[in-house]
Amino acid sequence: MKVNEKTVFAVVIAVSAVLTSCGEKKQQQMPSATFKTTTVSRKDLTLDTRYSANIRGRQDVEIYPQVGGTIKQICVTEGQTVRKGQTLFVIDQVPYEAALNTAQAALKAAQASEATAAMNYESKKKLKAENVISDFDLQVTYNTLLTAKAQVAQAQAQVTNARNSLSYTIVTAPTDGVIGTLPYRQGALVGAQMAQPLTTVSDNSQMWVYFSISERDLLNLVRQSGSMEETIKNMPDVSLALVDGSLYDKKGRVESASGVVNSSTGSVQLRAVFDNENGMLHSGSTGNVIVPTPYNQVLVVPATAAVQTQDRFRVFLVDKDGIAHGKVISVDEHKPGNLFIVTEGLEGGEEIVAEGAGMVKEGQKVK
């Protein structure tokens, strides 16, 4: 069968047109684009990590009465600064004064009985020396004297107890500090077994600020320092953010770490100490402890240069021909502002797309 030359030529032209069309379409699918690029470099960084914190006075002492009775006098007000030994409350003293008087009268009676028994014993000793009485009679008299002496000792103990009980009616401050709330008023009946204290005296000259870090973070710190003692010693000064967002004007030091891990949260409690000479901090308030962590010569990339897919991050390297190639990287969980710290995937010196990485296609020409 003879093929027409015009037909063959038409087929060749058609195939050429199709191939040209496909090439143009492919080029249209991967157009070049302009993106901002940067060179990956190493930097020294200090990251601030915030932890929720509870603020407590260095010593919060709940004040309970040691004897029962009605409150006759309240000698302080809420928020007042007091000194150790200062009178806080006076409980009705009348029944305790009466008990002391009774105990003192009983002591005098016992002392009189002792004196009589002693005189009787001395008399019996003389009679025994003249063989007027037997040894048995003398021993009975001596035992009576011993009984009288014991009764005197017992009466003296009762006087001491009564005097102590009377002294307990005056409730004093066990330490310097600031008075908390006063839930009871004059005339209220109080006792040693009541559920709520009369008040709380807080030593606020220094404040203990408690915060928790994860067990993993603590283990990393201990591995770096070699021991828990060295970890606490080497921890930097920390800052305190107050509830209104302002920073407390004094730095604090971490003093101790709990030896027990909270099984429900997987965290360990640390305690920092802040001076509170101006009384700015109050026991029971909250805030945030800010712990600075230094990073020396770490690789960083802009956050806008990393594309996250689930738990993986990817950046686009730009080669010498301007072609973009995706690269999977690992980043530190602590993000310093608008940067990522790269732990794996980059060596430094690479050129990467710095902004709009989510719009870059693999193999795309980057201007």
C-alpha cells in the first residue's frame, strides 16, 4: 500500500506539536519564583523558659490556741507586721486564774502536811532511840513523811500546769512576720482542736517560690553537671514574672529540688528564693519563674524557613544553579522566638529559602 507523502508529513507535524505542547505545559507547572534566602549560621543564644510558680513566705506559721475559751482581745490587724513574742490574742483568763489559785492552795496544804509528817518523824526517832517504840512504828512514820513529800511534788506540778495554761491565754507571735486573715472576732469561742487557725504569721523577708520542671529536663541538667548538688549550684539566677505581667526587680536563686518525682505529672518541684525587703511579694500569690538557658554556637534557621508536616520539619536548600531541594531536619523543642535550633540535617553554610517555604516546590527554580 503506498503511503501519501503529504499524509506522513502531516503526522510528523502533529507529533511535533504534541511534544512541544507537553514541554511547554511542564515548564508552566514548574515556573521560577522569587524567594528571600539566607545562609545557615551558628549563633550564641539564651532562651527564657517560663514555669508556673506558687509564692510562699519563708515561714508560714498557723496560729492555734493551746487552751480553750472566748477571745477577749484581738491585738493585731490583718496585714500588720509583728515581731517575735508580740501579743496577738488574749483568751478569757478568769477560769485559768481560778485554777492557778486552787493549785497554789493545794500546794500550801500539801506543804503543811509534809511539815507535820516531818515533825512527827523526828519525834518518833527520839522515842526509838529510847526504845519506847518499835522499828515498825518508826517505819510507818517515815512512810507517812514520804507520802507527804510526794503530795507536795504533785501539787507543785499542778501549779506549774495551771500557770502554763494561764500563760497560754496570751497568744504571741512565734516569729517575725506579717499577719494573715483574722477569721475570728472578739467573743468567739476557740480551742486547740478547731479546724481553722486564729491567723497565720508569714515570714516574708524572703519568699520561697516553688515551680516544677519535667523529669526529662532535670535529667539532662544532672547529666551535664554530674550530680544534683552541682546542678543546683550551677543553675543561673532566675527572674519572677508577677500576675500583672511585670518583672520583679530582684533576681532569685534556685536552692533545692525535690527528691520525689510527681507520678501524675512526671515533674520535679524546685524552690527558688527571692529577697522581699520592700514587701512587694505576698505569701499565697502566683507568678512565673523565668529560667534562662544558654546555647553556645548552635545552628539556627528562621521559623518561616521550616515547613512542618506532623512531627517532621523540612527546609529547602538552594543549590548553585538556584534549584530548590527539600531537606528533612530535626529541631530542638525550645523555640527561641522566631527561630528554630537545628539539631540534625544541616551543617552550616547552606543557602535555604528563608520565607515562604511552604510555597516552594521540589526542583523549582528559585531566583
